Amino acid sequence: MLCTACKSEISEGASLCKECKTYQSKWRNWIPHDVSTSIAIITFILAGVSYIVQVASKQFEEWTARDQIQIAYLNSREWTSYLNSGDNEVILMQEELNCFGIGVSRGIYKRVAKSNFVAVEGDHSWGVNSRTLSKEQPDSNRELLFFDKGNLELKGLKELFKDLKTFPAMGAVTFFSTHDREQKKFVFDCVCIIVEDPTDHREKSQSASPPNNPVELTGK
């Protein structure tokens, strides 16, 4: 019989031509008999599958990405620390603290990468005085000092002033999501105490009796 490709004489019923190495069954010729060619084809297929998986994985991460901010530390007289525990970079814009209907706010405008902390300095002009710690409401020469619920300085004040009154408060930080391109707000619970302006108190003490056990909170 003749080879279907080169027309050379081959044995009757032979499946492979010894001259041109062509299989006599056409479908067999689609399968490369060269090992290097086989490896190249398999490598190409695996590379294509890997690329598709990577693209699909990245797209899935984009769909499921979330923005999340956590309060790490709060002492409004010293500083506030926030943790970006979400999946994207965010821009913290403004912090708001509120108690007794009195709001305290300040601009932040800091970019925070994923898993990073950012610290915002507080107002260092306010102290704590035992005369004000038992007050039920702030007045004109007193302000509110805010703490996160697990704050160690607050714990120390409670041990120092047994009649210390704390009040439930609310905090919020506005941030811009670089993923959604939207402005969002993270809201958290905190506590506050009533504090007095040390400068105002010293002016009063010049014409009155000395202050009753003043305590100045030192910054970190």
C-alpha cells in the first residue's frame, strides 16, 4: 500500500510511514510525536489557565473589597489613632465627637494605606479638676474630654477620683474611599468627662481659695 502523505510503499496495514513519519489515520497526525512540541503546547495551555485564574481572582477581590476604619485610641486632649482595617487605601477627612448635644470637630485630611495607623493630635490646653468631675452638665468655662472605652488614662482618673462621672458619647470619622470613589462615615461609641480650662481656673484662684486638687494630664 502507499503512504497517504508521501506515496511511498509501506507494509499492508502499517499505521506509520517509515519515510515521512506520517500516521495513516488522519486523526493521529493531530497528536505531535515530538516531545518538545508536546511540552510547549502543555506549557501554553497552563499559562493561559493561570492568566484566566489571576484575572478572575483580581476581579473577585474588586467585587468583594470593603472599607473599614477602627478606633485604636482616643484622648481628645492628646491624640486619636485610627486603623485602616479595610482592603483599600482611604483618606480620613474629618473627626467629630459629640456629647450633651455639644459637638467637637477637626479636619484630618490624611491618606492611610491598608493595615496602617494614623494619629491625629488633640487640644493640649485642657486639664482635669476634681471640682468639675462630678458635674452633670458642662458650662461656659468647661469643656468635654473624650476617651475610647478602654482608655488607660480614663481608668487612672477613675482610680484617682472615686466620684468621677462619665457620660456616653458618640464619635465619627468621615473618610473618602479610593475604591468606591465615595465619601463614607465610620461611627463609634466613646465616653466623656467634664473638664475645666486651667488658665481660667488660675485666674479665678488669684482672688479665691487655691484649686481643689488640680490634675494636669500630660501629653504623650
